[in-house]
Amino acid sequence: MKKGVQKVVLAYSGGLDTSIIIPWLKEHYGCEIIAYVANVGQQDDFNAVKRKGLETGASQVVVEDLREIFLTDFVFPTLRAGAIYERKYLLGTSMARPLIAQQQVKVAEEYGADAVAHGCTGKGNDQVRFELAYMALNPKLKVIAPWREWDISSREDALAYAAAHSIPVSASMEKIYSQEENIWHLSHEGGPLEDPWYEMDDNMLQWTTPIRETPDEPETIELEFEQGLPKRLNGESIDPVSLVTRLNTLGGKHGIGVVDMVENRMVGMKSRGIYETPGGTIVYTAHRELEALTLDKSSLHYKDVIAEKYATMVYNGEWFTPLRESLDAFVDTFQSCVTGTVRLKLTKGHCLIAGRKSPYSLYREDFATFGKDDVYDQSDAEGFINLFGLPMKVEALLAEFGVKKGKYRAPDYFRTFKRD
């Protein structure tokens, strides 16, 4: 029996890993266990989860609805930053972990616990995300990570442990892959997906209709933003939870938002996952299009640099850091004009732009037209090109006079060309 822990708050979902952790903690630490259940939008029966936690040994089970705070304080700031990890991943799990850890620490302080625990494996990213949040918010709490201590080395072993202790779990040898769900996305990992050559089975999809079964007729919607935040759907004001829920239904109906990717984990290995993010894909597509209309060239291009850094920080669990907060302040200055409406056409797995408008639009038809205009003198372009290309011209002249070896064929400026 390990010593030094009196009371622990466990981040509990009722899934395979956390279900077996409660009896394991009692066996090896002999401590009181409070199970903390965060409702971030997963489709669970929380009454059943609570009963299961109590039946397997928890003294208390605390259930908290975090869906709105998850969207407003974590998802939407990441959206406004334009953060996408490795060009595909909309960071659904990555954003949820610091929130769960934050609330878990609050519960630990409220109930006088001296430790927190999680069910993350020693190979994954989530262990880092949870523990960085613990360190930032209350470094005095002891952290227990059973996957780094016990002799259970696989999901097969975990299933065997659950069977030996008569713990009911939904996972099975036939359905061995791991799933993580919240209001923003549903992820699938493990099992046959560990072979990157394995083709995803459409039967795995739970939110998203396979393309062959989607409607033949496109569906058009309008999404309105205020300062980079989605506020209205088809002209109707709507709260964040209802908005994302409805967009998930619409996007899923049309097969939108399925990502199959091999990503670089923090711990140095590559992993393969399937992500379903129908509503998030729609919101990101619309937001990006509105930025293209309202941000000037330099700001838009530099924001892409910020977006990549922001995505990496969120993926790495660096949410509670001064730099992430500073990046939010930076993004705020650009989002003040990202207000307007985007019309989208949903069809066969695609989210197509059908129109966009904003009172802050920098697009001027009288400037951009290919027709006759009175505001743009095309002869001005000659001087601009001469100045813009001057560095390249000087490089070429240096190569011609032998001062510097050119990368391209050096022209002979003194040769006289004659026509036959």
C-alpha cells in the first residue's frame, strides 16, 4: 500500500480506463476517491455514470455541466486565433483537457483533497495537458497517473482487469479503439486504426453520414459573426451550445468534417486518428472567409503565423501560460472588425462559400473590376513593377559582370539580336 495520499479527485468519465482506476486506487493507495465528471457535451447518461462511480468505490461523484464555458472560454478563442494543428486537427480534445483539469483542481480545493488523478496513458498527449494545468493552478497537489504506475500495459489488459473485478464497460475486444467525445468533436483512435494503411470503416462514424448516403440536394445556411464570434444562424440569435449542436446536426447530415490524419504527438511518436468535427468545420470555414474580407493583407498573413503558434500551444497543453494570454490579446485587435455574414452551401462532404458581406469589408468592387473604372490608373503599375523587381534585377546584373554566380541563366545584355 502506497502512503501519503488521503483524498484524491479523479477525472472520471465512466469509460474503460477511469472505471478500473477507482478500485485500483483503493487497492494501492487506500485513499478516499472523489470522482469528477465534466459534461463537455459527450452523449452520456450522467445519472448512470454517477451510479457506476459510487458502485465501484468512489465516496462522491461530482457532475458539472461545462458545455458553455468550454465553447466560450476555450473553443471560441481558439477559433478566433484560427488555430489548426498540423493543417487538419481542430483541437477538440486538446481544448477540453485544461478546462477539465481547471475544474478538477477547484473541486480538490473545495473538498480538501491532497491529490488529483487522471486516466491518461504514458504514451499520449493528454497526460501532459492535464498535468501542466495542475502545475499552473495548484502545484501543491500530488498527481497520480495510474497508467505510469500499474502493470496494465494495454487495453486488452484493462478489459481483463475490469472483468476480474466485475466492472461493466462498453469497450470490447471487437470494439477496441478509443473514442473521445465532446460538443466540438468525436475522435477515434487505436485498434485497427493503428495501421495507417487501414481504410476507415464508415460504420465507425457516429456523427457524420457517409458521403454515399448524404442528400443529393445542397442545403444553404447563413452564419453571422460579431467580432469573430458566431452569433446568429439563418438570422436567428442563438446561444453557443445550441449553435454548435445544430451545426453538428447540419454538417453531419451532409458528411462534413471527417478528418483522417497521422499527427505528431508531443512524446515523440506519430499516431493516427479519425476526427468528426462537422459543426466546427462549418464555423472555421465561415470565420476564415470573413477574415479574408475584412483583414488587410499584412494583418491576415501575420495572423497565420500566430495561428500556427497558438495551435501548437493548445495541442501541447500550454493553455495557462502568459504567452497564450498575450496571443489572445493580439488576436482581439484583429477580430474587432471580423463582423458580418457568410452564406454557405453544404453538400456531399463539402462546405462551400456561397457569399459573404461585412460593414467592415475591405473589398472594393470599383477597384477590383476588370471593367472600365475611374479610380485605378493601370499605367501606375509599370513604376510599381520596376521598383518591386529592382532587387532581382540587381542580382542578375551582378551575375552578368561575374561578381556573383547566378542561380539562373545569365543573360548577355550586350549582345545584339538580329531578326532574319
